[in-house]
Amino acid sequence: MNPEMNVQKNSDSGSYEAVVNGQVVGMIVYHAPRGDQRVTLTHTIVDPEYRGRGVATRLVKHALDDLRAQDVKLTNYCPFVADYIADHPQYKELVDSRFPGRAKVPDRAPRERAN
């Protein structure tokens, strides 16, 4: 049985955090200049013992849903986020066309996921 995981935004540290039993087990680091309508996602980190459990996927979904709710654009430097968007094309409109970042979303059909 997997312990319950909560995903939360931590504006003080500039990250979205995956928390299990009060411990941060993964995060997406972001930069959001004050007054800017664009957020930069830099990288996704998951503790080795929690990899392969969907932690990064939940973090990315939470972060992208939060950006959509705030009506801000995304500049992306994280390859994991780029692959997630390629597999979930409904998030492509979040990517800032003027400043997409170095981790560009691959132009491919979404991969099939095992359920």
C-alpha cells in the first residue's frame, strides 16, 4: 500500500512539492518574476526511493493545472515536463510561444500509458 501523497505549491521556496508523511519526496522548481504573466519550470526532482510511483507525473499535472488556473504562460527547461505535455496535448497552449524554453515539447503523438 502506498502512503498518501499531497501536492502543494510552496511560494517561499519556489517549488511545487510532493509530500508524504510530512516529508518532501519530490518537487518541481519554478521561477515566477513578480508581475510577469509567465512562469519558468526548471527541473523536476524525485527522491530515488519514490521514483516509478507517479510522483513526478502528479507534480507536473498539479503545476500545469495551477498555471492554467492563474492564466499564465509557461517557459520550460524540464524535459520531463516537455514529455508530459506531449502526452497530454491539452496543456500545449500553456507554453509561451515567444519564450518556450530549452526543453521544447516533442512534436509526436501521445504515448500510450499502461493503466
